[in-house]
Amino acid sequence: MRPGLSCTSPKLALLGLLLLVLVVGGAVLLSRSELRGGAWPEPLRIATASPGGTYTVIGSGLAARVLGRDPSRRLRHVIAEESRGSGENIERLVRGDTELALVSSAALRAVSEETRSKMRALACLYDGYMQLVVRKDAGIETVADLAGRRVYVGKRKSGTELIAAEILATAGLDPDAWQRVGEEDAFDAAARRLLQDGGGNDAAIFGGGIPTQAVSRVLASGRCRLLDLGDVATQTARRVDGLVETSIGREFYRGQKVEVRTVAAPALVIVIAGLREIRDVAVPFVLAGLLVAAVSPAVSALHRRRVPRAVAVALVILAVTAIATLAGGLVVASL
């Protein structure tokens, strides 16, 4: 696999845990200091994506965590707002219609250098996997078999749309070779179309952290499966800056029998450059991002060892809480 930026590599996970301890200590110090200025302009907005994807789940969770851990007590409302996805989130940030945005690194690399220079990344949250789901009765065995088929590739201006187009182009499929459906559909609606008999989707490409809610639902039905991108994954990762070749293990989804190759792009939290006021809330936000990035590999490792996912999440959270409590106690004791 091609090396590149990844949010869930073992090295990053270890670094995340180390930084987690340092940031907790910093948050304790910050909470004991006097911060200048009044309340943050209300509300603090986080642009996410459409329902059924990972951005909406993570965005809502981060909004709650930021509000609960704001050491300055200057935040009163934090709102996770739905959107079309990465492309629209970047536009909102530039226009000043949001303070923070979740975006795919591939989408960020696709904008102009001038626009990109206005952005700053606060945290890398997780790897957004491209997941090509096909109906088992559609007779689709390769990406090239999507020619002439009804395919969902995400909403317009989404990171999923951008990367899906690159995957299809790599397979030799131009936009006229397949039928795009549900361009205004959220992931949830696209999942329902996959399960329709007659007139529904033949395939759908979802982008997000694994497991993705919409993908879990269609695979659990037993009527769909993940398709291995094969050499198309390798070629797409080589051709498109910001993508890495990776794989999705069979343990992530009920009903998935084999590991499949695909591509992924790190999901980032970005902010407009020069927004000085964000510094007082950046610490808890980065803490939240590092927590997500750090615990994901540990949860997956436990799950591969047949530990139920709910139990694995609980064990990892207990471990992180213990480390954070110890770090905070040591810092306080030293003051």
C-alpha cells in the first residue's frame, strides 16, 4: 500500500495517546488561569454532512464534547449543522457561515491554492473510507461493471462525490457511462434505494469512517455486499493526491464475508486562518479529535479479538479516562 497521511496508523494512535495526556494537562492549567474577553459569539457552528454518514455522528459528538469541556466557560451554544459535505463546508467556512468544518483532505486539496491558504487544520479525526456497496443480484463483480448501472455517489459538493468520480474515472468510466441517481439524497435515503426492488440503486458509494451507519444497515439486510476495488484502488491512490490505498476487514460489518481493498482520505477539522478568538476553544476541540483518533485503532484491535464492540468501546474509554485522570491529578498536584 502507498504510504501517506493516515489518521488511524499505529504511530498516530500512539502519538494521539501521548498528546492526549499533554492536552489534558494543558486544559487543567488553562482552566485555572483567567482568560480575557467575553462570551464567544453565539452559536459556535460546526459544518458536518448529511444524515447517515460519519460526519453527522462525529460532529454532534464533538459539539457536545467541546461545550462540556470548554475551560474558559465562554461557549454557550455549539451546533453541529448538516450540509452536503466537504465541498459545501469549505464554501461555508470561506463565507463566514460556519466557524469549524469537517472536511475530507482530498476535498481540501482539490480547491485552489488561494482558498486552501485560508484554512488551518485543528485535528485529524479518522480515515474516511470509500465503500462501494452493490446489490448481490446485480451481477457487479468489478468497478468497470458499473457501466450502464444506477449508481449513487453522494450529494453534490460532497467529498464522497469528488473521490467517487476519481475512482470511476480510474476504472475508465466517464460520467456518461453510468447513471447517477439520488444526487440530493442523504446516505440514509441512498441506503433505502439500494434495498428497493425495481427502480432502486444498483450500487452506491459511501464515504466515511467505519462502520458507517448507512452501510451497516444495507449489509445487515443480506441483500448487498462491499465490492473490492482491486487494482483500481492502487491506481486511484497513485493518481489522486491525498488518497491512500487501504482495506476494510470483514469484522467491521455484519454479513461481510471477505476483506476488500479501497481508498481512504483523512477527515480533518478545519478553521479559517487568522481567527484568533478560536484559540481559547481549540484545546478542548483538539482533545476531542485526538480522543477519536486514538481510541479507534484500539477498539478495532479488541473487536478483532472477538471482544464485542460495545465492550471494547467501554474498556478503551475507561483506560483513557484513567490516563487522563492521572495526568490531570499530577498537574494539579504540581501547582
